[in-house]
Amino acid sequence: KGGYPVDSKGCKISCVINNEYCSRDCTSGYCYFLRWGLACWCDGVPPQR
């Protein structure tokens, strides 16, 4: 399933135009531009811990 991975506080994980960073916890991921900045978008989002 695709989506924005979140941290332990429920905040989207931000990135700085670095797809490798986004892919470390997902099947594949990339930096995606949002109104407020950049966040990781992932295919294969891991379940929340």
C-alpha cells in the first residue's frame, strides 16, 4: 500500500530531495513536494510500530 510514513508522533517524515533516504524503510520511496515542504512518499509502507 502507498502512503506517507510517519514517525512515532504521527508526523510525516520530511526529506531533502533524497529518494535513497525515503527508500530505507519502504519497498520504494521518493521525496514528494507538499504545500509545506517535502515529505517521503512510499510504496510498501511498513505497519506502524
